[in-house]
Amino acid sequence: MNVVKTIPVLLWIAFLTLQPVNLPAQEPADREIILNMVQSFFDGMETRDVALSKDLLMPDGQYYGYRQEEDGVQVIRRSHAEHLDGLATRESELVERFWDPTVLLHDRMAVVWTPYDLYADGEFVHCGIDSFSFIKTNDGWKITGIVFSMEPDGCEESPLGPLARTIHELPR
């Protein structure tokens, strides 16, 4: 093997392998933060914790849900402020669970797409897909909006199994 020809090839290989990779350094940490925020959002719903929920949400955000009815699609829209107002006064006990989330991250934006099921007062209400949108502000990640389907029928069995606890069983 000719050493004169080998050296440029080795230098070229070294150059290619030493190039910086343009992946965000915080992506694994951000992914974990975002998934914890989704869980915290559901925890805040379950425990009616307005302060926790307010910390997670952009003040001017919106959420939309839809359900297929016999006469067409019913769409609900609430602002984050309306959600927080209703949270403190809601009488039913809600438990929402999610699994198998897909997280997409780019710079200061993220999306979580995940199946979920919802229980009110321990009874199954519906399942569906939740889509959370996030933006990373100077104060950290915030939920900018949520879109979700409400599917009362045809739900696959949750991999989480049956609902194991209700608000009454939570430590206070």
C-alpha cells in the first residue's frame, strides 16, 4: 500500500468523522420535560390544581376537541383561561391517562401526539388522540394549545389496563 496515497484518504475520513452534528444538545432533556408536562397537565386536571395548570399553559392558548355526532361533528373550543376557571369549580373527578406518545422537537417548538382515555367519577367517558403544541419561552416550555378527539365507542383496550385509582385514593 502506498503511504503517500493513504495519508490523504485517512485525513479525509478524519475530517468527515470530526464534523459537528447539528442535533440540539438538549433534545433528550427537552423530550423528558415535555412528557412530564403532559403528565402534569393531567395531574392538574385530576387534582383541580389551578396553580400547577396555569404554570404549564400559555395565557392566550386555546384547546379544541371534536366528537362525531349523528347530525355532524361537534367542535368545542375553550381558552386556557376558561379551562383554568372551570378547573377549580368542576364537580366531577376526572382522570386522563396517556401512553405511547410521539414527540417531535425542533429548536423551540414541540408537539406530542398520544392516545388517551378519560374517566369521570371512575367511569369510562371516551378515548381519543391528544395533540399538544409547545413553545420554549424564556421561562421554559409552555403548552400553546391542545387538539383532541373524543371517541366514546370503538376504543382499543388501554395498555395501562383498567383505571386503578381515583381522586379519593390520592394522597392529600
